[in-house]
Amino acid sequence: MKQILIVEDDSFLNKMLAYNLTADGYGVTSALNARTAADAIRQREFDLVLLDINLPDGNGFKLC
């Protein structure tokens, strides 16, 4: 199963993306900020990262 990391601080948008991707058969991990996303990236590999640019604790470009 392909694994996707969603990094989006808007919790509603994050949940909707996760719901739809899970329904389509993807494994999904969600993060609401850069720190949580960085921790998730250190713990496992992802096939795709959907990354917001403006995060409350950092910048998506910097995280990338």
C-alpha cells in the first residue's frame, strides 16, 4: 500500500484529504505542523508528501 503524509494546518482540510485518500486505498499519516511532519518523516518512508507552504511553526519549503 502506498503511504502518503499530509501536512496541512487546516484541520478540516487535513481530515477531508485523509478521508478521501484512505477511501481510495492509500495509507495516510496526518500532521498539523512542521514538527509533527518532521518526526513522521524520521520514523518512516512515504511515497508522497502533500505539504502546505504556510505552517504555524515553520515553512513548507524549509521542511522540504
